[in-house]
Amino acid sequence: MIPYSIIVAITGLLLGLAAIAAFVWAWSRGAFENIDDQARVIFEPRDLRLLRPWETQAQQEERRKLYGELIEPAPGEWGGGE
């Protein structure tokens, strides 16, 4: 009979190898290219133009160049007053 610790170790190795294989597959298919663009997919176009009070002046200027003039947020969105 095989001790349970060996079964647990083999199962852990197989799961680890499966995770590595999934990562390598995703990498080879280009899933990690343009990470910044993929991170912005969740935003509505208007969200990218909202003024965020916690950003530095340089960050606001960069977003202004990329997305146009920044607009004040409505109450409840991106730090807009309630």
C-alpha cells in the first residue's frame, strides 16, 4: 500500500505541472502582450476621462493627452462628492 503522503505529493506535482502548462500555453498564445490595454477593457470610454483627485498632475496630463479633456465626476463615481 502506498503511503498517503506520496499520493498527496504526486497530486501536488501534477496540479503544479498543469498550472505551469496552462501558463506556458497562455504565454505562447499572446495572452500577456499589451497588459495595459487589456487592463483598460473594463472601463467605459467616459471613465477614462473622469478627473481623479488622487492622481498627480503628471498622471492627469498623460490621461488628458490620451483621452481628451478631463471632466468632473458625478456624485458617486471615481471620488465624486455625494
